[in-house]
Amino acid sequence: MPWTKLKNIILAILVLTNVCLLSLVAGPAIQSKRQLSQAREEAIHFLQNRGMQVEEDVIPQSMELTPQVLERDLEEEARAAAALLGGPASVQARGGGVYRYVNENGSVQFHSDGTVSARFKPEAFPLGTDRREACLALMGRMGCEGTILEETENELIFRQSWRGSPLFTQQVTLTCGEKGLTSITAGRQLIGRPQEDPGRSTLSVSTVVIDFINGVSALGDVCNRIDSIEPGYITAASLSGPTVLTPVWRVTTDTGTYQIDTVTGGVSRVS
């Protein structure tokens, strides 16, 4: 047999072998995805059969957010402080895991639970004609992306996001004066890079949907319509341990807004 023909036969056998191996590997994953999708559809029908109005596209297709954990990084905080203050800053260890960074433009203080506060010389932080954009840019200096939730004559409330997902518990108030930004108060921010938490996992979409309706009933509430679902994170920090990021859904209904923990299935009201 000519070598060229033999080589083609060998290549064909290799291709066929790879296709078989791929089907063995991908088959169970495809089947699992199909089962999860079917379970989601059944959960939506369960809600509708109980009189709950909900559009199918309101319910997330899958669990995109995973549990995360963040170890405190003092070097990262120092870099964030210098970036915010516009130059090198001296550090003061104030005890209890509190560090204060100071230079001629002001000061910024970080706590182990994520609390952040700052005082500025307003002339060092002019806001120009668009206060919202200026404040977003200032928070961006620290590596904190997010959005302005509320704005009054003298204050703006900033909520942080991470990889495009809202961090519902990470909010601060930015106070403005005639000359510029004067302070950051009343809140927490996430400084650093979270890592996936291998010790926790989320429930399936169908399970979270059922847990939600059961949780609302357990609270003694009644709702007849789900208007929107916003996935995001809440955080919890201790004095000595890491910050834990837990994925949640914020569910807006005709009677109020609720939060469901997609790891445990626990439901609570959002004020």
C-alpha cells in the first residue's frame, strides 16, 4: 500500500478517535446543561401555576456569579491611598487593624471590615461642572468601579461593583463643598482582588426560584408579580479573617424588594 494512502487512513483513524473522546467528555456536560435548563423551565411554570406573574426572561438562565473570598492586602491599600491622594502618603497604624494614610492633600483611613473614610482639602479635589463623573473618576483612582445611586445638593452615594456586578453592601457617601470634594464617609469599599472560594458553591437556578417563593411565604408576605432580578454580591468581614463575597439575587416584586442568598437559599427583605 502506498505510504500516502496509509497516512490518510491513519489520520482518519486519529480524527475519529478524537471525535469519540470529545463526545465522551462533552456528552455528560451537555446532558447536565439540558437538565438544568429543563428544571429552570419547570420552576417558572411552578410559579405561574401558583398565580405568580413572571416573564421567562426575567429569571436568569444560569448562575454566573460564584462565591469569592478576599484576603486583606495592606500593600494594595497603600497603593489605593496614594492614588486617591495624588501622591505618596505616610502611614499611621492606629491599632485594631486600622491604617491611616496622610499627605498634603488629605487623609484616607482603612479598617479591617472594609470601612473607608477620608478627609480632603477641597481645592485639591475640584469637581468641575459634572460632579458625578468627577466622583466616579476619583473612586476609580482607588480601583473602585461603580455607579452613583443618589445625588443631593451636597452629597453623592456611590455603590461599588466588581467585574460589572453590583456589590450591594459596598457603598460610601461623598460630600462636596464649593471648591471640591471634602470627605468620604458612611460606608465600605472592597480594596483588592477577590479569588474564587472553593469551599462554597451556588444552588441551581430552579432551586433558588423555589426557595425564593417559599422564603417569602415564611416571612408572612405575599407577592403576585416578579418585576426584575438583579444578581450581585453582599460581603461580610471579620477583624482577623478574610472578606467573604456571597452571590445574591435582588428580586423586585409588586409588594417590595427581597434578597435571596444563592448559596444557602435564605430570603430577607430589602428596606
